[in-house]
Amino acid sequence: MKKAAALIAAMLVLTSVLMAGGSGESASGELSFGTGGDQGTYYGFGSVLAQRISSETDTKITAVVSNGSQDNIEMMDMGYYQLGFVQSDVMSYAYEGTNLFEGNAITDFSTIGALYMEQVQIVTLNPSIKTVADLKGKTVSIGSSGSGVYYNAIDVLGAYGLTEKDITPTYQSFGDSVDALQDGKIDAAFVVAGAPTVAVSTLASTRDVYLVSIDDEHIDALIESSPYYSRNIINASVYGTDEDCQTVAIAAVIIADGSVSEDAAYDIISTIFNDKDAIAASHNKGAELDLGFASSITNIPYHPGAAKYYAEQGITVPVK
């Protein structure tokens, strides 16, 4: 079922791309930027970045609604996107040929920059679900096909000794997960995105939302087995919850395929940081932009154009 859903989604994206001009670039030569679902942070923030870069430089970018990290990498590999938002763990899976990309490594891409942290948000409307252990026997959305959310959910469940078989899983996007929560069709949903996430904020505007925390012991175990996670706090003010939520997070990274020129990569990263105040005024994730964090990726080389900008700031990064 998951494979069929992924194939249908890919066909729909391919159809829209082909109608735009037969390749990953639009008829006007714009770079296609794979983001995520239209109710997720990738698309909202990606659209702001694309508009800013397009208006300030000669590099023109179109943000495209997509199925998330895995989908973006695969569509880039097929030549339909030139840029993509990806989770740092999924990026590593692709480069190393593991997990989502078992036996099918994809390495023709490079890093532009890490922009913000994506929190693992376990969302429920049921106040009796207080820990991950309470998800046992429940109906839980663990992410749409083609996203990295599925593996994040499996990692977190695994830290508590649970597997996919211990829950009744559904495989839904953020928006569909929220609809299913509201309709009482599922008990909880994993949402991995920068908080606040549009879909969750929309739900919180009409219902009392609860976020499930991960305790210190299980966070330590998770980070030991999967070091790309880091400890993170979602403040109660983000969704109006009763208390802060302790969870884990991974980095949201922009990558580029081998066709992106040095000038274009330079335009992208330089505009993001030269105009970060204006970007922050348009989207709250802009306030999290940090040059040290952007240049912190060590396992995937950087694009030469991005490396040029970092070098101008006195920062050396590994180059593709």
C-alpha cells in the first residue's frame, strides 16, 4: 500500500512538472525546489526562500509541493528537481545507501546549508496518552510514504521497546493526520517538522492539543544509537499546551544536485544570510538561521558555490 501511494504521488508530481515544460526546470529556466506537503514547514519556508532569492538575484527558483525528504532526493536523482529540503538523517541514508535507500545509494548531490531544527512532534487529542509507551495498541500515523517521518517514528518507538506491530499504523501526511485526529480516526500522529507546523497550529486553534514528551533516559538511548538526533524543547507557548514538550530533533538541510551552477549555489546561501532579517519577518524559521549551524554538516560535502560564501565568512567546509 505504501509503495502504491508513493508511486501515485510521484506520478502526480511528474505530471505537473512535465506540464511545466518537460524537465525539472520550468519553461522560463527556473530551478525546481522540492519541499514538502502544503501544510508543512518545508513548503511554507521554502516558498519564502524561493521568492526572496528569485527577487534579489539572477537565480530563479520555484518551490514545489512534494512528498518530503526521500521523494525530493529521488526526484532530484531523476532530474526533475535541482534543489531539495531534506532531513539530515534521510540525506545520510541516501548518501550511504541505507534504510530508505538500502542498496540504492544516491550521491550526486551536495549540501547548501543546514537551516533549522525539525522537532519530532507526537501529537494527540487524548490527554491520557502521556508517554510513547502509551501508544501501544493505539492507531498512530507514522508519516507519509516518501518522507523521513516513518523512520523517525520507528526510531522513537524502538527506544521504548515498541515496533510497528505494537501499534495500528497509518501512513499519512501532516494535513491528513490532523484531519484523522480531528475525526477520531487515529489516536496520535508523528509530525517531524519545524515547530510551529501549520497543520498542528490549525488543529490547536480549535482543539486542545497535547504533545507527548520523551524522557531523558530514552532520549539518551536514542541519541546513542542514532547520533543525528539532538535533544530539543518545544515551548508550551508554541501550540498553547499546558507544559513544555521535551523531544528530539534533526536538521533541515537544503541540498543541490550536480546541475546547479556555482553562481546559483552562491546566490542561494548568500541571499539567505544577507537577507535573514527580512526572511525572518516573513517566516518564523528565519529567526533560527545561524551561519555556524548552516556550515556544520560534516558527512555530506558542500557545493563549491556555497563553500565560496562560507569561505568569505571565514568558515571552511568540506567540498564536493
